[in-house]
Amino acid sequence: MVLPFGVHTQQEEGDVVPGSAESAPHNPHIWKKLGITTLAAFVMFGIVYAVVATNLINFDQIPFLTDLGSRKTH
């Protein structure tokens, strides 16, 4: 979902590399998108972890996860 945002094709930029498709990205900014995606995942994980660790929501309150809260380890 992140990769196509802000990408211009080589044809749009007027700089087509010989042997490549005109629709190939001119400068996809992969490292920037990787950093943004990683940061977003880190924030979302942190929120979920904090909610579960502080017992604001436990597994017994989530209908499709009720088995996880009552599971005993042997």
C-alpha cells in the first residue's frame, strides 16, 4: 500500500532508461517509505502492547480471542 504513493514514471519525468519500461518508477524513494512504514508499525505495536500490558483490554474481553485468556500452560 505504501509503495505507489508519490511515484512518477520515467515517461512522466522524460528520462527513460534504455531497456526499461516507460512505466518504471523514476525515483521510488524506497528508503524513505521503509522508514515511514517501520515507524508506523512501531507506533501501532507500542499502542497495542501498552493496552494489553496495562490490562485496559484483556483477552477475555475480545470475543474471538476468549480461549487465549483462559489457557493454562503445563
